[in-house]
Amino acid sequence: MPASAPYKILIAAQGEEQRWKEAMTARLPNATIYTQDENYDPAAIDFALLWKQPQGMMKSLANIRGIFSLGAGVEHVLSAPFLPKDVPIVRLEDAGMAQQMVEYHMYAALHFMRDFDHYMQAQNNGNWTPRDVAEIGDFRVGVMGLGALGATVATHLAAMGFAVSGWSRRMKAIEGVTTFAGAETLDEFLGQTDILICLLPRTGQTEGLLDSARLSKLPANAAIINASRGAMIVEEDLLRLLDTGHLRGAFLDVAAKEPLPSGHPFWNHPKIRLTPHIAAATRIGPAVDQIAENINRIDKGEAPVGLVDREIGY
Ligand code: NDP
Ligand code: OXD
């Protein structure tokens, strides 16, 4: 089918379906687009656009040709029951999120580098005592995950003057960034990191990766920024290391359970800054362009950009 073909597309997007439907209709005017609440013939659906879709939705999509995540993460798709084999699963790459991640991490890194965590406590205690301003180049930032988002964050923080290193599965070359690859280099990477940034995808390998043993490898007084997934960090271990003083602070956009339950110790912890999973939102314009282009590629028998490797989980 050519790109202008009358595809049948299904959208499930946690209440955001109408917005996506309008944008996709403008981009692919010949397609028929259904939101999950409308009447549709499941067997006629060619492509599904999903963000945390209802359980069991896949079962009836007998002739599906491509599944698109409406975010960068894909664990919500990969964990779905009845996921058809041999159908490409495609994620969004950047789609406006890299710039937002840069903004978020600049702010969070400066929070620690310029002692704003200290001054927040000082204000609460009515304490007006200036400290010497640190040299930015003396702050070693380590970015876990050098993909579409992590590599961009690493590059920008290096351009600001931080001493930046990065860690990924396969070796990367990024100008201005010292790179590490593979599980065997993780301890060395952590040992030279004052501010740890986590931008890994959630997979079987990364869940619970930052436990007490790993977080203890960070130098004393290190800080952590996590805007990937809460499941990456063992929360009780993080709390213990903050309370014993090994870690200086944590800047968290994500939690193991979201929304963060009331009464959770993160809410009022003096060393934790919290934001409600807002580090980077999908921008609908570049996202629909990517999806339409990938539909075109799948139609032509080409590999889509952002194809997920089901074996490794991202
Ligand atoms: P990518 O898939 O582009 O990059 C993932 C990176 O992680 C790659 O560098 C990859 O290594 C590395 N990686 C994966 N597994 C391992 C492992 N076992 N050991 C070492 N490195 C590993 O993802 P994105 O950059 O697009 O997104 C990252 C995550 O950010 C998303 O999965 C999502 O969870 C989160 N996110 C959060 C948002 C928020 O608002 N809080 C918004 C958007 C995304 P390699 O390069 O070798 O493949
Ligand atoms: C994503 C997210 O994965 O918003 O895109 O968390």
C-alpha cells in the first residue's frame, strides 16, 4: 500500500486519543483512525499506536502490521499479553524529548553543582551562610544510557563545562564525553561519578540495577538524577544511602509506583527533589511525522527507524 493508502489505525493513549487522532488524520488523510472507545473491526486494523493500552487489546488484532509506542519507553508494549510475533514494534526516537531532557538535566545538575540543595536546607533553618562556588569542571557527571536522550544530555552537559562520562551496552564515541561500555565497566564508571544520571530503558537487565551495592560504588557525597524509570533504583537502598550520608541527594522524576503513593518516604525526604514524570513529553508534531514515515517504510518492506529488539527489550 502506498503512504496515502486507506490504512486502518487504532489509538489507545490513556485519554489523549482525540489529540493523536486529529494529528494523525491531518498527516494521513486517507487513513481511517479509531480511538479505543470507538466501534472498529479488530481484524481490519493495520497499525496500532499505543501508550499503556488496556490489557488484552492485542488479542483481537489478528492482522496487525506494526505496533507503535507513543513514547520512548516500550515496556508497556513488550509486557502486553497476546503480543503478536513477527510484527515490528517501533518506539519514538527523540520526538522533541531530547531538548526537554537537556533542560531537565541542566537544572538538576546545577542544583547539586551550585549547592542549591544545601541552600534549600539553609533557608529552612534561617541560615544565611555563603559557600565557595565550585568549579564546574571539577564535577564529574556520569550518564547511564547513551541513546537518543542520554547522548544528547551528555553532549550538552559537556558543552556547559561538566566533566562528563557515559555508560552504554555497546561502545560509543561522543565528542567531549569519556565512554564506558558493558557490565564489566560499571563499577569503574560509578567510581568516578559525582552526579549520576540514569537514562536507561527499563529491561530485564536494568530493573533494580541501582541497588545498595552499585550505589555504594559512587564516591561519598555523590548525587543521583533519575528521569528514566523508577524500577531502575531499589528505593529502600536509595533511602538508606541518603540517610547514612553516603549520598548527598536525589533528583527524581520517576518512581517505582506512579503516581507516588501518599505517605511514601520520598515525599518529605529533605534530600529528595521530586517531579511528577514530566522530564520530557512527546511532542505530537515530530511524533506523527516519525510514525507516518515508519508506516511508509513498513509498507515498502523496509526496517522502521526505532525498531525495538524484542530480545534485549528496547
Ligand atoms: P534509547 O533506546 O535510545 O537508549 C537506551 C540507551 O541505554 C542506549 O545507549 C543503550 O545502549 C543503553 N542500555 C540499554 N540497556 C543497557 C544495559 N543493560 N547496559 C548498559 N547500557 C544499556 O532510549 P532513549 O534514550 O530514547 O530513552 C531512554 C529512556 O528514558 C526510555 O526508555 C524511558 O524509560 C525514559 N524516558 C523518560 C521520560 C520522562 O519524562 N521521564 C520521557 C522519555 C523517556 P546501546 O547504545 O549500546 O544500545
Ligand atoms: C516515555 C515517557 O517513555 O514519557 O516516552 O516516559
